[in-house]
Amino acid sequence: MRNNAFEMPKKNKPAAKGPFYFFMMEFKEQEEAAGYRFSGLAEVTEKAGPHWEKLAPHEREPYNQRAKQNKANPKDAGGYGERYTAQGKPFSQVQAEAVKRRQLEEQIQKRIVEMIQTASVNNALGELEVYFVSCNYFCVSLSGEYVPAELAIIKYSLNDGVMDSLNVLINPTDLPLGMALDAKTHSSSTHQLPVPPDALGEANYEKILRQILKFFKNTSGSKVVPPIFTWNKDIPMVDSILRGILEATDLDYVKFSILPLIDFFYNLKLATEDYGLDIKTFPSIHLAKALLEKDVYAYTAGIACDVHEQLNNQVACALSRVVRWAYVISDSCCLDVGIEMEKGRHLPHNMTTLSDITGTVSALSSRMSKLTTTSDNNRSKMSRPRSTDRTDRDATTTTIYSSRAGTVAGKPSTIVSQQPASSGGTRAANDTFNTTNPFYAMQMAQSANRSPTKKNPWSRENKLAEVRDPQSDTETSMLMLAPVAGRGRGTLARMNAAGRGRAQDLCTTVKTVGRGHLN
């Protein structure tokens, strides 16, 4: 007998997939290709059910055939006998989801490239209008849903920069159970908005959705909404918030298509370089990501909402964030296509634009031309040589030399008569001094046979000259030391003395032996 106590339990086989399952998966693929994101298969089942009920029998037949094939060949169809992940998900499903994810990314890339190439071919890159969106949230529920706090959208083009903006503070009225601490912690570390039940903003989601549709100029009930771009990693968060707003209203006909901002920036930069440059400066998409991450306009004042301006937290404001994205893209792409950037639209108000630089250069050129344009009289004065020595012409003309302000023309001057010094070293008493010009007074201090020298009597050089060669009207002689030669300390070989106007040798030989002894 077999011991049943040690037998392994039989593994339950998964249930066979019916026709509705294959219809549901096809419905999910179509909706995701259009830009819709599902939170799980439960939501797909709920959305696909009404459409399945409307199908005619002949429309259901392809799905019935696929269900029969799955039941007949379970291994090939991914049903029985395959491996599962730790979460109980079949590997075939994981691989299929990865393939669909790659296909979706390729579709998004293709859509962005086609959008920009179409504008480039039509020579309308500057007129291409796009929308940027950013959101703030309080917390994330256990099911992965984001509780919204703020939403901001701007309309942008290369020609006009930031054309329009929408900013809405959202009041979710309450938080998921057990999420109050998470919401408070996240809020204090990021946007600093009050958490529910004290949250600010609009609590009516239908009103918020109508504001969004009005901003998109979509009030006719059409499902078509222009694609909106956001930061690549924020796509799940933005999609969850917009989907939550749609589900809370009766306007479920709208579908938002959320595309990656970095990919748009990279492809737009490539197009503008092809238009205006002969070289490539963007080697890869990583450079576009680095420029956006650098966020050079992070602390720009005046572009955030009023609440964040009062909180002095402009960096975390959703409106400020989308405007800064527009500034970075404008700064990189506008000059490639010859678009002049405008303050407040392409760049902050306090930035210097190309027109400001051109105006400054023009003003400087005008001022320089005025400074260099002088009269002939001024040119002659500027070109007149300034000699340090006076000439005979200076003494016979009416030009008076001033020690402080150059020349003064047109005033009569008194010619100073020069008399040779007397033998006793005194000056003639009948010399006439010109009190107007101090340089003529200096002539009296010079020898008669020397040409007069123009000097400033108050200059430091003249003071030093007086110390080196003092003049006296008395009969006191000036002693001039001759070269000294001798032995030991105090040995004086020779001393010369001279009076004014004559030299007289007073040679005295002094010999000393030791200190204080004279021979």
C-alpha cells in the first residue's frame, strides 16, 4: 500500500481563459495605445464589460475561437503547465507586458518625432504649440493612487514662449485611512501646502475638469485632447491624478495623452539644429535630461503661484516648474532658428536679452563718438607739447603759465629782468617780480647765464632741490663736503666750502690717532 501521508498535494490548474478574457486584453491594449493607463485588471474588466455586452454574436466569434484554442493547447497559449513568479503571475504574462511596454514606448517616440518633423517640413517649428503639465500630491494610497494637491498647465511655443497658464490647488477633502502622517511628511518636505482637512483649493473635481478642458479649448465633447508633456518619471503620477479627476466626474469621454518631456526636448533640439546649424551639439538624449535637471531658473521670482510666493517655496511650485521647463527649452532652441527671446515669455524678467545687449552697445558707441568729436581749437590744445623748460618765446608772449591749470591766454605779463648775482652772493634789489606767475619768481633764483627752468614751486621735487642746494641772501657761506679719505673712525681728509657765486677752497688736513686725539 502507498503511504498517502507523504504524497505531495496536487497543484491546482488555473482556470481556462474564456472569450471575454481575450476581448478584455485586446481592449486594454487599444486603450493604452491611446494613452490611457489602467490601475489593474479589475479596472479593465469594469471598463470592457459594457463594450462586450454590445457585441453581436458574429463579432464575438473570433474571441470564441481563441478561447477554444487556449483550452485545446494550454501550454502553447500560456495557460497550463507554465512557470509563475513569486507573486503568482505567469512568466508569459510578464513577458507579454514587457513587449507591450516596449511597443508603447516606440509608439510614443514615433508620435513625438512625427509631430516635430511635420512642423519642420512645413517650416512651422516656431508655431508648434504644446502643453506642459506638472502636479503635486499629498500621498500615495496602498493601491497606487496619488492624492492630488496642485496641478499646473502651460501653453508653449518657440515663437511666443509661455502663451497661457492654468494653476489649480486641489482639495481632496480627506485622505486614505492611515495616510495622514505620510501626507504631512511629504508636504513639509516638498510643496508645504496644508494637508486635508485643512487643504486649500477647489474640492469640486467636475469644476476642475471643466477648467482643464476650457484651457485646452475642448468644450464640444470631443475625445481629442492635445498631448501634454511632463517629466518622464512623473508620468505615472500625472496620469493617476488626471484619471482620478475623470473618474470622479461624469465627463469620462475625455482621454489624456501624457508624453515624456525629455524626449520632446531632445527631438525639438535636433530639429532646430538641422534648421539653423551645420554642426550637432546634442549627442544624445542624456544632454537634454541634464539641462532640465540642472534647473538654472529654479529660484526665479515671480513665476510661482501666489500661495508658494507667500510660503517662499517657489522651487516646489508646480506652476513654477512648468515655466522653468519652458525657459530652458527656449534658451537652448530659440537662437537656432533665429527667434529673439522676450522677457517674461522665453526668459525671466530680470534676464538680459539680445536686444538689451544691442541697445547697450549702441549707447556706448554714441557716447564714444561724442567724446572723440572735438573742435579744431580743442585739438590744437590737446596736441600742444608740454615742455618742462621755458623758452625765450614764453617770456615775450602773452601766454601765462600757471602752476595749477595749464596756460591762461590773453593776460599781460611782466617780463622779469635778470641781473647777475653780486660778488657777495646777493641779488640786485631792483629786480621786478611777477606776482601773477610764480614761475617768474623762480627765475630770480637761477644764475644769469643759465636758461630759466619752468618748475612748480610747491612741488616735492623743488623742495628737495632747495634742500640739496640752499640759497641765502646773507653772506653766510655754504659748506660742501668733498670726498673724504682717511684711516679709522673720525679721520677727515678734506673739507671744501664755497660761497654763493664763487668757490673758495678751505683745505684743512686733520689727522687723528685714535678717538679724540688731534695732531
